[in-house]
Amino acid sequence: MNFNKEKSKKLFEEAKKFLPGGVTYALRYFEPYPFYVVKAKGSKIWDVDGNEYIDFWMGHGAIITGHMHEPIINALKEQLNYGFHFGWCNEWEVKWAKAVCEWFSADMVRPTNSGTEANMYAIRLARAYTGKSKIGKFEGGWHGGYDALHKSVNYPYDKPASLGLTEECTKNTIILPYNDLEGVYRKVKGEELACIIVEPVMGAAGIIPAEKEFLKGLRELCDEKNALLIFDEVITGFRFFRGAQHFYDVKPDLTTLGKAVGGQYFPGAGAFCGKAEIMEKIDQIKNPNFWDRVFHGGTYTGNALTMRMGYELITYLENKGINFYNQIDKFGEEIISELKNIFEEKRVKAYVTGLNSLFAIHFTNEKPTNGLTAETTRNKDLQRKLFEFMINNGVVYLTPSTPHFFLSSAHTNKDEEKFLSLIKEFINKKT
């Protein structure tokens, strides 16, 4: 099956005239051109040519309840009558803050306009609180476009992650090996760290979960060095009941959030939360002089739309409770198990990484435990061909380089059957 994508092709030709590379984010480009979505509902999306796809990308992993979830959309329609952006305090920011703090067992929270901003402010806060400048981040870890964290993101890791980054911006960033506690200790020996920031499940590197003892070891290391431990839960914050920190039973000092914290579908969504003694470094009442506090703010920070939608989502998840996660996690575990069986039966060099509702397929010679092992032996050609095969048969995910999959409560057994059937068909053709 090859879908007709003539309208998408024409749109892309027009887009190239006005958008660098023809897209709003390089991640969304693939050869020969991207398709353009006009509608989404449940587990499906439709493009401008009328093609229907099962969506396993779910808004960069932000969407946990499926597209156009009625409780959220109904609240949106109601909020339409009152307005979105006032530039003043509103009641929804208070309700949202309480809901976020209860979800993560945090004392205080501040909203931001993105996950990138959340990480930027968390790093600034950690430096102010500890009085130290150096920070630790992990090889292959993606924390948004903030300069100090935009280092060793893409393989090869010794190359600049972006042009325009100065040495001064990244010189205090120490790169650490993921899932290698001994290696971390060697790297930070003798270093004065303000913090270590880590994804409990690495996203961009290929949905690679941290080992539980590794995260516990980081907690102990940060305590030893009087450094803050920051969990970047932009992806995982609402893909696990009360966050990945609850799943791993490891408590960070600060947690950064994005995507779903603003209701899954809406821009201006991000946050950082944690202990009161740290968060109060922002407090303008306790620190009336601007030079004695950490700045945080933004025109759209705490806008009524994002605050209400975030509150509505968290309330929905709280009401559904652990049963919601048990169901979606079981669904994910079934798919992961079936994928492993298919690859083993066909003797294909492939590994499935992930946990619960998020996973990735790696065509590699060894099981990926970090970004380096995921990158150095992967079969790029096979992964590209899988992407092309799936998209031409009505299943979409990102990225062509490493297949990432995110499930939602809207995905069905039929979606699973079609997906697994296509995987089998592809493998049979290639083996």
C-alpha cells in the first residue's frame, strides 16, 4: 500500500519558500517530504490527502489519553467563554499548582512555557542554591535547547550539538555515562557540582530506562557532594503514576516537566517543582532584592488556558488512579513481549527497550543500555526502511533513525494487531 500524498508534497514545496528546511522542527522532516496532519482523534490522525494513520508518536509522547480526549476538550470549550491569557494571576494557577505538587509529592512548583525553560530555570536554581557552577548531564541526554545542557546530545558526541554555542556556555557541563555508576564517580571525582540532571528513561537516545540501582546511586552521590539531583520528567512525568520517581522509588530534589503538565495538547506547558527551601530562592517576598533571588517569569507563564487544562488532566488521572496505568502498562508490556518474540523467532539482530507505555526498537548488535551502545552498532538502513514501510501502511512514529513508540489509553487491540502484523511482514521480507 502506498498512500497518495500529493497535497502534502505541494504544501512542502510551498513551505520551503518560507520555513528553513520547510518545517518548524527538523525532527519532523523525513525524505522525501513530511505529511501534513489536519485531524486527530483517539489513536488516529488524518493527513491533508485523507490518509488515516495509527499514531504511535502521540504529540512527542505528551498525549497519554489519546487525541481530543473529551474531558479536556469540554473544559477547553467552557474556558473559551472566559478567556485564555489575562496577564494577571488567576484561580487556575493555584488549583494547577496544588495538583502538580500532590502528584509529585513536591512542596512548591512554578510553571514555564516549555520543558526547555523548565530545565533552564532548574539549573539556574541549583547553581544559586548550592553556590556552585558545574553541572553533570548524560551522554545522549536531551533536555531542550538551553545552551548549558545542549552538549553531547547527538552521536558523535564530541561534535558541537549546535552551531552558535560558545565554549563559555558549556565549559561547566560535565558529560557523564548513563547506566554506569562507576563511570560517573570517576568523571566527577574532585569536581564541585551544583547538580546532576538525568532522565529516568532516556528519550532521544532511544527510550532507554535507567537501572534502579543506578538512580539510587546518583541520589547517594548527590547527597555526598552536596549537589542537587534533578529528574527531567518532561516525557515520563505523566506516563507513570505519580511520575517515574514513584516507579523507581528515588526522590529527586527538583523535577522538571513539560508537555502533559499543561493538558497534553496545549502550548506554553512546562514546570519545575521540588523542595520548599530550594524553590523559595525565587520568592520575591522573602527575597525583596532582585540580586538576592533567582529570576523566573514570562508573559505567558501561568496563563489560564494552560493552567486549567493541566489541572483537568491531572484531576482526571488522579480520579482514574493506578487502574488507568495498570491497563495501559499491561498493553505496552504485551506489545514489547510480542516484538521480542518476533525478533527472536526470526533471529533478527534487534532489541526492544522501554517501560510500560513507551518503547523503542533498535536494530543493533548489542542491547542498548545508553546512548553510545544505541548508536555505534545500529543498522541505519534497516531502521529507515522500517519507517518507510510502516508509514506507507498507515502506521506512524518517530524517528526514522530509532523507532520511538508512545501508547495512549485510546489505542485498541486492533491497533496492536495491525502494528504487530506489519512488523512480521516487514521482517519476513528482510530475512
